[in-house]
Amino acid sequence: MDHSVVQQRLAETEQRIASGDRYIAQHSTLVAGLERIGRSAAHAKYLLAGMRLLQAARRDSRDWLRKQLDE
């Protein structure tokens, strides 16, 4: 893969990770708020788990892209 393409994809992935981290933090606050007022947070927790899995995949992609740049 072309070096500049890898750099561009890495930059995009880094932005998605940063955005995802902010969204996960907001959603975690929402879950905590639901639990604090005694509302069911089951669905919100399910969505949060999915977001965390997606973030893990993004981080794996970022690591792979960084490795491509190092080679």
C-alpha cells in the first residue's frame, strides 16, 4: 500500500478513535444516570458494549496501519 494512503487512513482512524472515545464517555455517563434514577440501563449497556468492541477494532486497525508505516 502506498505510504501516503496509509498515512491518510491512519489519520482518519485516529480521528474515529478520538470521536469514539468521546461518544463512549458520553454514553457511559448516560448509563450511570439511568442507573442512578433507577431506570433500566440494559439496552444502553448493550449498545455501550458494542461501541467498545468497535473501538477495539479501530485500535487494532490503527496498530496495523502504524506497523505498515514502520516497514
